[in-house]
Amino acid sequence: MSAVEPRILKGFRDYLPAEMLPRQEMIEKIERVFQSFGFLPLVTPALEYADILLGKYGEEGDSLLYRFLDNGERDVALRYDLTVPLARVVAQYPELPRPFRRYQIAPVWRAEKPARGRFREFVQCDGDIVGSGDPMADAEIIQLGAAMLEALGVENFTIRANNRKILAGLMEELRVPAGEPEMAVLRTIDKLPKIGPDETRKLLALENRLEEGQINRTFEFLGIQGSPLEILGRLQGFFASPSSPGSGAGAAGVSELRGVFQILEGVGLLPKVAMDLSIARGLNYYTGTIYETFLGDLPGIGSVMSGGRYDGLIGMFAGEQIPAVGISLGVDRLLAGLQELKLVAAGGSPAAVLITVFDAALAAVSARIAQTLRRAGIACELFPQAARLAKQFRYAERTRKRFAVVVGPEEAARGVVQLKDLNSRAQEEIPADQLVERLKIQ
Amino acid sequence: MSAVEPRILKGFRDYLPAEMLPRQEMIEKIERVFQSFGFLPLVTPALEYADILLGKYGEEGDSLLYRFLDNGERDVALRYDLTVPLARVVAQYPELPRPFRRYQIAPVWRAEKPARGRFREFVQCDGDIVGSGDPMADAEIIQLGAAMLEALGVENFTIRANNRKILAGLMEELRVPAGEPEMAVLRTIDKLPKIGPDETRKLLALENRLEEGQINRTFEFLGIQGSPLEILGRLQGFFASPSSPGSGAGAAGVSELRGVFQILEGVGLLPKVAMDLSIARGLNYYTGTIYETFLGDLPGIGSVMSGGRYDGLIGMFAGEQIPAVGISLGVDRLLAGLQELKLVAAGGSPAAVLITVFDAALAAVSARIAQTLRRAGIACELFPQAARLAKQFRYAERTRKRFAVVVGPEEAARGVVQLKDLNSRAQEEIPADQLVERLKIQ
């Protein structure tokens, strides 16, 4: 057989150990926060029947599915996110106690055009509360997100919240039809912080075909400023104005978001949560609270954590409507941010000690030392073949070990080992039975 | 849109929280053992170019790949195991320090006919040492496996080892051609412990078309008994017999395995490791040491951990031959075994406390209590909506909480909480600021 060129698909990545170690550290901290909030682990398959996924993400989403016929001619697709599989699970197992709070950290697949920072396989990290339509659940999810960032050492961040019903209230007033036209206007509004007001006005006119009066009214809406509770007060006035006599959706959204902010104020989180009427989020399925999260020290990297309420999605599978609200953490982007902020350690070796092997006759002696250290809770690596000591030391340095242990025939006969500190280059001879203690005080 | 029936593909599974919690506990223990041996995490993509995977698992393996043309008409497939992707990675990144020891715990996909205990998506848990052809590496991998079982509380197990070169020595003597005919005979021999000698003789005659002399010689070989070092001594005689004057492969296998057993004897592991000449393993790529692991208390469930040396696989991608040896742990089977042996806890809720919500006006008060507990390191769940207390207690019981905390308007005014012990049904009133301390002594 001729050699196959080792290569990876475009848009896919190998995570080598140096990348995995800080990632793993970050994900373990996040998991502990999920657990402290009582979230439970759920795992769903990578492959689903295609009709489970189709029609949930909009036309563009459907076209980005990795979809194929399996060996049994079933129409299947790799999951596109973790939210639709969760909705399927909730509908399929009505025996799950509700409110059901679960988390899942797993890859998803999208056949996007690869670009810098955009991949075809990437890890999503989601938490959701299913079965409560109460603002308490929205507030709990936002607190969860804040607790995660705090656990990761991030202090300077802002969660920018809005509500889809408030936006729907605006759309009602502008008489933009629901469905795709509404979604298209929302996607344009969502771009405002990135592209600025002039460009947004242009898009609203050219792409969304809004008239000048509609565009002005949109900017009047987007211009409402203040603290969250002030903005909500002003919105009440906006939706009660002569041109918009008491919008049902808008008023409902204001009331929901007021409930959320009252709780966030009660737990002292208000300084971290702002209201931002331009937050719209692209996905079709949101119905209430929506939010994005930005790092104050790295505004350029965009939102690192986002989510919202989707009360209609599960009903697409279950006979009944079941409300739900969730959070999704951008693992790659947040990790890049943490690294830039020096909040994760550079990945060294988790084992700080290399046990070298003097020669084949002493293999079992070195293996026994490794066994003793491991049983005492000290992670160590045994060099798995006899080789020149210089080569073994070079390996220890390349893999960032702190210590190397050497036992030659003379040491073995006398029951001692040589312990070499690879930072200071100092070497000391110590009785073999004191090695564990010596390494524990390091 | 009409409702889609929530359903899952045949051969695939959802792991609901009750199944995930013990699984997670098991996997965390295994990861800690990998780390204590200095193994590093590696993650590779679910999808690979098909030609990376094809031809590595034999014809049957090729036919079981989930293979399709992606949106860009690339011939791709879901990974079938974690070993071939590792081999690709080692060839693709020659800068990785060697010996390279990595672990990976991740799903793989095989379009098998679903059967009891056989799934189309299942998690593999692999550790490998790449870059050492020394018996020390084989011994290290076997020690790793033993340490995992010990960390999981399993004491009664046997690792049954053999060597492909020893089997190749037998095949040379029987003049069975290398390649598919040899693999077919090995697959038959591998069935001996399951189907017994009579059935094995029949298969060797009918399926493998061996003559009676060949079959008798095979059983002479399989009949060699004793301690590992005794068997190795007798094999030396077998391969030196007149009919087989010094088989190259057989003698090399004996010498390799002797090196492995000498180290295992040195670290006191010999009682746990047996030699078993009928262990052959089905996969094409093994070239040296091979082994399977059986639980003494549950012989019926089959091998829970297996692996071996594959010195030729990486060379299919790299220009050079790079030796490697690995272990693969059967997560599903081992977990079922641990559950049968009562070595894993039944999965309850990781949060032992439910904070109830008296009414909407007290939502922020309950949220604050939850926040205080979590910040003190006590996992708790906040019921995320106002509801009748009876309903909230029922939920607490269904999700196996130990305590429920209740704060009504009167309690809030007096700065106290009611703490209900859901086991004993006892209820006590305690000052809100003493709740953390009270729960910590539980």
C-alpha cells in the first residue's frame, strides 16, 4: 500500500496537547459552575434524522447542514447546534422532571465557508432551563453566565440584554410582516454596533426596503438610552405613543425584561448587565429575553457568551408548548480572550517528573520508582525505553518537566536516586524511599 | 409547520442525566490515572478524508464506515476508531516530542447491525505511547490499565497477554499465507475461549481449510500451559522443534514478551497478568504484544480493556516506521460491570439543596440565597418560577434533593429561613446568615 498523505479537512482542527491543556482547564471550571447551579449533564448523538434539524435555523442554516444518506438510505445530518437536540430530547422523554436544567459541551458541525476564527467543527457549551417561562429562569441563566466568567477570572464584562417581544413591538408598529421580512430587519439592526448608524440606515433602506419614516422611527427606538430600568420606562412611553397605541408584544416584552432586571438588581448584578435595544440575535427560534456578552478589555473579539428564551422550539416536537431559556458560551473565542488576558496558564506537562531509564537491565527499577510516585499521587512520566541520558534530559526539557530522576547500577545497589532539578540544574542524591516526600514539598 | 416526531436513529443513544452522572464519575477517575502517568489530551476531528481511514481496518471495517460526499464533493468519513487518527496526527506533526503519550476519550461511528450492547455510536477511551518499540512501553501501558481498574475499585481482574509475532511464528510453521488467510485463522483462534475446542477445530477445517496435521499442531501450541515465564520457555522449545527449525517471528515474539513480563514481575503485577496463546485480536494492524482484560467476578461480560502494539500503522502515513503501543477501554461494558459490582454510585442530583420560591415578589430573595450558597461552594438549585410549595417539594423529591429551603414573607421580614430535611421530613428555622454553615456540616 502506498503512503497516504496525512492531512486534515479544511475548516477542521486537531487540538494538540499544548492547545488542549488550557482548554481543558477552562472547561473544567465551567463545568463546576454548571454543577454548582444544579445543571445536569446530557449527551445526545452526533447524527440525527435530518427532519429533526431542518427548518429550525432558517434557510441558510439548512443549507449548512452536513446531511447525507447513511448505509440504510436514511436521510441523516450531523447536529448543527445543541439546542435543537435538547428540544427533541425534552419532547421524546416526557418523564424527565421539569424544570429540567441540563448542560452539554460537545462539537457541532456547519459546512460554512472557512474563514479566520470560523470552523466547520467547533465545540458548543450550552446550559438551558426547560419548563419555566418565568423571568426568574432568564435571570438565573444570566447569573450562571456571570458566575462562569467570574470563575474564569474575568472581572470586566458586560451582558447586553434585550427582548424579542420588544423588537416585535417595533416591527408591529413599522408594519413589517412577521417571518422572513421581520428576521431580515432584525439581522440588520443586530449589525448596528459593528457597522454604525449610517451603514445601518443604508441597509434598512436598500436591503429591507423600509421607508424613511420607518427608518427614523427605528432610530428613535434605538436611541432610547439610560439604565436598564430607565430604558424600560421610556419604552413603555414609546409603545404607548399615538402612532403605536399600546403594542401587545412590545408591552409584554417590557414587562418580562423588567422582571428579569428586578431579580438581577436584587442579587447585585446590575452593574454587569446593560440593556441594548440593538441586540437582536440571528436565530429564528428566540421569543423573549436575548443577550450577548462582551469583555471590557477586549471589545474587538465580539460576544463570548449569548443566548435567550425560545418558547416555541420544543413545541415543534412535543404536542405542547414548553418554554425554555439558555446560554451558549463561545469556547474558542473565550479561550482566545482568556489567553490574551493571561488568565489561563500556558500548557505545560501535567506530569512534572520524568523517571529516566539507565539501561535495559534497570528497566524494572525505574518502573518501580514511577509506580511508587503515582501511588503517592505524584504524576510522573517513565521514559519508555533505554536511551542515552542526554537524550532523555532533552526530552524532559522539551516537555517542560521540572525534575528528572536517574538511577544507574551504582545508585540501585545503594538504594538511592539522583534527583535533577531541570530549572536550577542542581542535582542531589537522596535515598529512594525519601523521593516521594522530597517531591511533595516542591 | 407540522410537528416532527421526536425520535433517534437506531443504534444511537441519548445519555440522560441519570446515565451520565455515573459515566462522568468513571471517566473522571480514568482521566486522573492517564494524567498521573503523564498522558496528554489530544482531540481530533470527527470527520476525516475517507482515504485516511480506508484500508486500515480490513474489508469489513471499510464497509462499516459512515462515508459520504460533503457539500464540496470531498470523500469524507466519520472516524471509526481513535487509533488511525492518532497515527495521522503523529505523521502530520513531526514536531511533537517523542515518545508521545496521549489519551483521547471520544465517540466513534460504525454502521454495524445494531444488537444488544452493540451501537453505531460509542465512546472509545484510548491511551497510546508512540515512538518506543521497547517492551518497557508495553509494560507501561499494561500497568496503566491495571491502575485504572484499581482506581475504579476493581480488584479481581486478569489481563491476558499474547504477541502477534508468536502467532505469526505458528502461521509460518503451518505455512498459512500472510495477509487475509492468516487473519482469518487468527480470528478463529480468538474465538476458542467462547466456542470451545470442538467448534474451533470445525471452523479451522471448514472455514480456514486447515488439514488435520495443521489443526493438531495448532492445538499443541494452544495447549502450552503454565505461568507466563514457563509458557515462554516452552514456546522456545516449540519454535525450536524439528518441524519448525528456529522460527524468526516466533522467537522474536517470545523475546519481546519476556521483556514485558520481566518488568511486570518487577512492579509486582504478575498475579494480575496471564499469558494466553488464544488471544489474537481481530484488527489487522497489531504487530507485537496484544492483550485483553477480564473481570474475575463477571467473566460473562467479556473483555473490558484491550490493546496492543502496532508498529506498522503510522508508517502508512509517515515516510518512516514509528512504533506505537496502546490501550482501549470499553467504556460502556466496563460501566455496566461497575454498576453490576456496585462500584459506582447511582446518579442522583449533584446539587443537594433546592431553594424554593414562595411567590413572585420574593423571587429576588430566593435568588440571593442561592447566590450566597453557590459562592460558599454549596451546589444548589433555584426553583425558577413561583409555584405551589407542594409542587416544588415534589420536584425536590423526584430529583433526589436532600434539603429544601423555604422563605415566605414572614421569614424574609425576620431574616430567617425554613430548612426542610427531605429524608427525615424534619423542619428547622434558622437565621439566613447561618444557612451556609448549617449546610456545610451536613
